Amino acid sequence: MTDKDFKNVEDIQRMLKYLDKGKLDATAWPNALEIKKSLDKLLDEHKEYMEHMKHHH
């Protein structure tokens, strides 16, 4: 992932945080929790990949 990808993920996570705090209309974002879980998984997988590359290549 590039720096731009990380910035985009951070922006999406910020929007999800606003949803969680009630600052955005949750009915307009019915899949917000699934999106958050997906982003968390993506970041975890990337972190694992980077650790693997650092230690094995």
C-alpha cells in the first residue's frame, strides 16, 4: 500500500468515527461496521506482510 492508500484509509476511519459519535446519519451508512472491520483487516494484513518482508527478504 502507498502513503496515499493509508491516507484514504485514515479518512474513511475518521468518517466512521463521526458515525459512531452520532455526527453523521447512521441510516445513510448501513454497512459502516462492515466497512470498519474490512479496513481493520486490510491494515492488519498489510502490517503482517510488511513484518514478513522485513524478516525474510
